[in-house]
Amino acid sequence: MNLMDQTFEVLKSQNRTALMPFLTVGDPDIETTVEIIVQLEAAGADIIELGVPYSDPLADGPVIQRASQRALKHGVTIRTVMETAVKARESGVTMPFILFTYFNPVLQMGLDLFFKEVQTHEISGLIIPDLPIEESEDIRRRADEAGVSFIPLVAPTSNERIEKIVSNASGFVYCVSSLGVTGERSSFHQGVEEFIQTVKKYTNIPVAIGFGISTQEQVAHFSQICDGVVVGSAIVREIESVIPLLNDVSTRQEGLLQIREFVAQLKA
Amino acid sequence: MTQVPDENGRFGKFGGRFVPETLMNALLELEESYNQNAADPSFQEEIDYLLKQYSGRETPLYYAERLSQHLGEAKIYLKREDLNHTGAHKINNAIAQGLLAKRMGKKKVIAETGAGQHGVATATVAALLGMECKVFMGEEDTKRQALNVFRMKLLGAEVIPVTSGSRTLKDAGNEALRYWVSNVDDTFYILGSAVGPHPYPMMVRNFQRVIGDETRRQILEAEGRLPNILVAPVGGGSNAIGMFYPFIEDKEVAMVGVEAAGKGVDTDFHAATMTKGTHGVFQGSMSYLLQDQHGQVIEAHSISAGLDYPGVGPEHSYLKDIERVKYVPISDQEALDALQLLCRTEGIIPALESAHAVAEVIKIAPKLTKDDIIVICLSGRGDKDVESIMAYTGGVQS
């Protein structure tokens, strides 16, 4: 049982739902990312997704695409992201880390080296959005051996695929709230509640929901039916909006505080 | 040789379906529908009818006598895909995918385009079939190819400028896939090359193989035997795979795929995916890819917008690795020189893409004998390129 599994157990015993923010590491720069992670935990985040910036992020909407481009300007790599996890841990952050990356950077690092590094860099889970079950057999086996959860995504259109996808999953199941890419939205796929119930029928591990969740009302709503709620683009947009503050020494703390307050109110 | 791809869309280690789960159902549905219709003779009849009556197939296999004499003793034939409606081989695939979309009950189609050739072909087919059409095009390309943007609009399509990433073809492809994820219920994605997730590379190959099938019949009629060498330009590689595929089992037929060396394969400005790329996953499939050591995709460069792409179709990667097809780079300058030679010897202005294949033939033909037959896939006509050629050469022809 890794740190993420333990976190879900504790939350369950307290009848609480995990708030799971996402951010792109290196946006606006590495040092600031570490400070933001500290603020997110202080604001009540339970588990964090650390995004590896990628040149061609197919599953992401414009907000995360822009964050990726900003981070890539600093030459952020998959290794940088892992090192950031360690730095955040050294800064006192105790929550589990999930590495979110497209497959190609993993492939270029080499699977042997990647899993070796994952184990020594405080990573509890992996999300690789462009690796459906048909393409992930080898990775899932290696993740198991490394004691890291390979977190599967299921979509409202997964239908009869759901059982196959979730039956042997570990960590948690990531339910995609609606069709489309990441990004804030006001409405979700029709029948999303039913979809989550279907997923729960086939698995006993925690079920989290993400894609498009941005408001306190949405978080509260999904907290009633899920074990975790992922908020990505809304936080990345908040970070984007305070970059001018973060870049100025005299307003940096104000910027960090603004991010913290945004995340804290999501949980209110 | 075993049949490729396998049931997971793999050509050896290449291909596959590296896409978000949100797209998997749509791809499986597409594959099932394609397989059903491919087995239905009336589907092929519909395609054949439009290829003949609408696009003007079959296209000639023309013996380029003056070009042949200029280059020595070998006989050079041109497969005249440039004579298709809309001016390139792209229409073969667009017609077939459009008809498939109609059979699947989809009322809307989308496409990605670089220079605008596939966008124009898709807009044309959408008009023909009475479908709503959106074309994604990098913002940079909409500026460089304003005339094609207007063409598409004239045909009733909506052109959506893509402002993400490098604002060129690869980003247009990303954006089309993203749009498709959100609108899979009523939208069909007419992908323009033999790239992307399974079943696209297989489907596009099968819709383009008409090029090779006709060539085979025509050369047997003209010469009583198969050619020694086939030469075709490769960006994503749809015309090349269409030309090569029917000859794969014919060991005596050598095949050469010509990619763009831009300003040179040792500069930062080329699109020589096979020469300089490494294995990677891009836009849904495993193939050769121009990328840095961290797996970030590198922007390609070529004077030819159709070859200006950092990836390549997975079946080409497979054919390279099993050494069935040889892939060679040709520079911007070599392609321009070849274009001018074809203009002056044959009165044919080829597309810059096709000029790359001609340039390779300029290199190899002088070494061949009178018993050798070369077929060039002249994938498109050069009208679309006249402006950029003029800009490149300063309007002064030597």
C-alpha cells in the first residue's frame, strides 16, 4: 500500500473526499511551482497531480496548453518534474504525488530508467492520458512491480470497456466528466452520475472525477458521489492570472496567497 | 509477408492507438464501420463511381519522353495524380471517407490541413455530399495560403485558424483531434494522410491504393512488365503508400520514398523524419518522429507545405525497418531545380511535394540503362505553389 492508498483510506475513514489539484510543473518556473505546491497543501489539497509539460498535449484544452508552453521555455523535462516532487517533499509537503505525463517523454527516457526514477522520487501514481488499456499492458506490469499505481481513465463513452479497464486497476479510477479536452465548463455529460455508479459496480478502489471542474458548487456536488475530485484548468488559470504578481518580489506573497485562497474556497 | 496491420493496428512495432480514452470508442466504431463497408461491394462501387465521374479517374500513366532523354536511357513514367479534381491525390481519400461518413449517418465532417490541399479536397467532398465542414488550419498557414483559405470558404467550409503550438499542420491535427473528442456523436474526422491512430493509416492506405492498382495495370499494358523503381514523395505518406502497397510483394520492384531535407539534414530546418528521426509516439501512433532527447516534438521545415510534418505514417516506418522501401532526403533547392526541369521538358508544373520525387529521379536515372523503367508518383499539380516559388526565387528564372 503506497502513500496514495493510505491517503484514500484515511479520507474514507473520515468520510471525506480528496481534493486533487493539477498543475503544470515549471509554470511559471520551478522554484515557484514548489512554493505553489506548499500553498496548495495548506489550502487543503489531499493529493496533487504534477503535470509534465508536452509539446503536443492532445487531451488538454487551451489553458493547460499555454502552461505547457510556458514551462517548456524553461526546458522542463520529466526528470525535472520528478526532482520537483522531491523538492516539495523536502519543503515539508506530505501529500502523495501523481505524475501526469504524455507517453512520448516516458518512452524517450526509457521504461527501465523511468520506473527506477519513479521509485526514488516520491511518486505514488501515474496518469498517462494517451495510453489506453490496449497500449498499456507493459507499463501496467512495470508499475505494479515498482509499487506505483497506473491510474486508468474512463470516459462516458467507454461503455462496455469500463469493466475491462477498471477490473484490475490500482490506486483509483479517473472518471472523465464529459467528452472533450480539459478546461472549465458549466455542464457535464448527461448521465454522469449514472456513469460513476457503473464504474463503482466494477471496482472497489476509489473513484475520482475530473475534466472541467472549477467551482465550489461542482466540487461539493461531486464530493457526494466520488472519492476524489480533480481540479486542473481552473487552478492553472488562477496561476496564469497571478504570474505578474509572482514575478515581482514585492507582490510574490500576494500572488501565492491568491492561489491558496482560490483552492481553499473550492473546499469550503 | 504477413498482413499488416494486425488487429491492434500494429505494423510491426509501429502504429497502434495512442489516444485518450475519450476517443477509443469513436475509433472502434469507425474501425467496425469501415470493416463492414469494405466488405460491402456497393461501397466500393459508390467510391469508384465518384472517382471516375467526379474526379476523372483513372489518371494517366504518362511516358515522359523528353525528361527521360534528358536524364539518360531509362524510361520515366509519371502517374498523373495532378490531373485529379482539386489537383492532387488527396481527393481519392476525401471522397471515400466522405462516403463512409455518410454511411455512418454523420452530418458533419472536420479535417486538418497544412497548405490547404486536403482542406480543399474535404470542403469539396462536403459540398458534394451536402455535409457541414470545418477545416482546422494553423494560423501561420492561413496567412501563407490565403488563396486556399478563400477556396475552402467558397466551397462552403468554415476555416478555423489554430493558434496553439507552432500554429502549423501538426497543431491543426492536434486541434482537429481535440474537436473530434468533444463532438464524436455527430462528427466524422476526415484525416488527410496515412497517419494517426488505427484505423486511419490502414483506411487511408486502402483508399489511396487505387494509385498503385491503376499504375500496375497501366504499366503492364504499356510495357508488358512491372517497373524497376517506384518513386514517391513522403510527408505523412498517403500517396506513397497508395502507390507502393499493390507492389509490396513484387520483389523485383524497388521503391523509394522521398522526404524533405529542407535547408539540409544537418541543419535545424528539415522534415527528414526517416533520415533524422527516432521512434516515438505522435498524434496517436508509434512511428519515426522528429523529436528532442526528452520526447518533445520538433518543428519541421520544408519549402513544400505538404511535406512539412515531423511525423510519418507508421506503415512507412515498418517498410523502412524491414528494408522494403528506401527513404531518401531531397533539399528545397533540389526540389525547386527539379520543378523547373519538369516544367521545361514536359510542360508540367508539379506540386513542390511531387518535385521532391522528380529530384530523386534526376539523381538516379543517369545511372540506369535503357532496360530500366521508373514510375514517379506525381502526386499534385503546382498551381498552388507558384506564388511561393516566385517568392523563393525572387521571380527570376535562370
